[in-house]
Amino acid sequence: MTMHVRSVVASARLTLGLVAVGCTYGPIRATEFIENEGLGSGTGGTPSASGGTGARNSLGGLPGAVGGEPNASGGRLHGHAGRSSTESGGASAAGGSAARGGAPNASGGAPNAPGGAPSGAGTGPLPAGAGGTIQSGGAGARGGQEASGSAGALQAGAPGSTSGTFVLRFRDDFDTLDATRWRLMTHSWDGNLALFSKETVTISDGNLQISIRPAPAGTQDSTGAKSFLGAEVRSIDTLTYGRVRARVRFARGSGVVSAVAGIYTPWPADNWNELDIEQLGKAPSSIQFNTLIYDGPLPAPEVPVTPTQDPFLYSLGFDATTDFHIYAFEWTPQGAVFSVDDKVGYTWTDSIDMLTLPQNVLLSIWVSASAAWAGPVTGETALAWARYDWVELYDYSPPQPVR
């Protein structure tokens, strides 16, 4: 029997107040965006001291981000959109977003990908109502097993699909960090107590590990001091409909958020599409699925736009920080389907006609300023890490008409 307990916070659509920020490294100001340059094992280099406000590298963008404030009942408004007010390399063509309901712009841009690596400690279970609905149990309304598929085409219907085909674009087993697939971001936002850093990303034993570390004294960005360093590993490819699967051991630690996400990345945002799988380190037996869209007029009267989110908390029945499990989201014109270990946990269809824009994939770990949502900062926060064993990206092919 599957039980649903939906809170007022989850059933209400939340409108988010977002703030664009630059990024500054410690005593070193580095608003420029740092690209991964073939990181193997080890930690990589430090940001250049010569960055300066407005510096831009060849990939065309300052990293930035958006933040958000928690709501009164313990839910989070938002917290990890990885944007920059000067980023030029996003997923849409210059000239704005596609009309609502129409085909997304084909010009693409660099995908994004927050990552995670396992951590070492945690706190109690996630309370019901802290940002979404808790659903217990395994499979959701739609059945079927999702094929693990490391290559070739996957038939939709696994899990929860209604039509079409999924074809593997690539699988990364993280023997190295492939600079043709991923880049490391360096930015933060008002609701993030960590500054993303190249130094917190390593490859070891066929795993991508991303970590939280104490920040050097004087670390700050335009929103203020940062106590921690975190990580965001962003895909270079974008997906417009498709599937993302990852075998992950998420991070444990109060205040820590580790994630697999997809997001439309141009900044200032002229539109908003986002799909999140987020693990709150204080509550290792639950996961948050979230979908964010902009549902205002287009073209937007001002940018960045303010998105609306629809979070859903799902009870896993296991500790996500002690072992690897497979987490996935599948995005088609019919809906967004979130699954854990090939069992459907949640299906979102409410405004699927607005979820049409190309998204980058992000693997990330960061520290939330919302103690009500993610838990307070404790001594274990700076010890957190998450690990990714592999990540798969699939393209979606719609069903062909029968002639």
C-alpha cells in the first residue's frame, strides 16, 4: 500500500524570489568562470588572482547563481540554479526564449550539472511538510522496470513513459573527468553558504567525488562572506527532452544539499525550466524531487524572471548516504518522471507544456542558508562529500506516425 501525505507547502505552488550574484574567491576575487581542463585524480588548481569583476573566459560566461529564502513552514523556495548575470553561453539563442508551448530554441549551450559525493554524518529524518509531500513506498502510479541500458535505445515505458524511445548519448564512468563533457563552475548565490570551487572535485577509484570544505579566511562574493567551498560539475551538452540517470551515493551532513539536476541556464533568465533530484544531508532516508517553471507572460517584462516550483518529498526506505543507488528523471512532452532504483517515485504533469527548454545537467554539493529546510550548520557540515559512480544522458525520440 502506498501512502500519500501532502503538506500545505507542497500542494501550494511556491513563487521564488531570486537574486543574481557574481562570485568571488576568498581574498582572491574571481568572478570569471573556470573550465575544467582534463582533471584526472587530485584536486585541480586554484582560481587566478587576476580575475577581476567581469572577466570572461573562452567558454563565454561568468558563473553566477540564484538564491531564495525558506518559507514559513520549513520549505525552501530555491537554492541552486547556477547562473550569472553576465553569462552568455546559455541554452537559448540570443533573442529570447521560445514561446510557451512551442518548440525550444535549438541553439543549445552548455549544460549544467551539480554533483555530489558521500559524506560522513547526519541527523534525524526529514519531517513531513518540510518543503513538499512525502510519499512512502516504491513504484508510483506508472509501473514497469527501467532498463539500466548502458548503450543503445531504450523503449519509453521504463519507468513511467508513455511513448517514444530513449537513445543513449553518453555514459561517463568517471575514470577521468572528461573536459569534452563537463566543466567546473565557480559561483554562489545569496542562499548558498558555499562558493563553488575547482579544488573540491576529485576522481578516485572510478568515482567523481565532490566535497564541502571550510573556505579560506576572507572568502566572499557579492552577497557576503562564504564559510565553505562546494562544487558544481556542469555538462557541456544540453537535453531537450530525454533521460538522466546516475548511480550516486549522496552526501550526509546537516545543512548540506547534494543533487542531480537539469536546468535552462541563460542568465539573466528570460524563462525558467528546471528538474531537481536533491538529497538533504540531514535526512538521508528521503529525497526531494522538484520542478521549476516560469509561468508569467512572454516575452518577460523584466529579467531575471521569477520561477514557480512544485517540490515533492519522497521516502526512500533506505539511507541514501551509506551506499550507491540509481536516481533518474525522464522528461517527455507528456510529463517528468522521477525514479529511484528503477521504480517510479513521482510523476509531474501539471504544466508540462511549459517545460520545453534545453537543459544542462548539474552534479552539485552546497550548503543551504535555510536551517528550516536543510538543517543548521554543524561540525559535520564541512566533512560532507558525495560520489557519482556513473552518469548517463539519453536523447528522446518521439513516436513516429504509422503510415
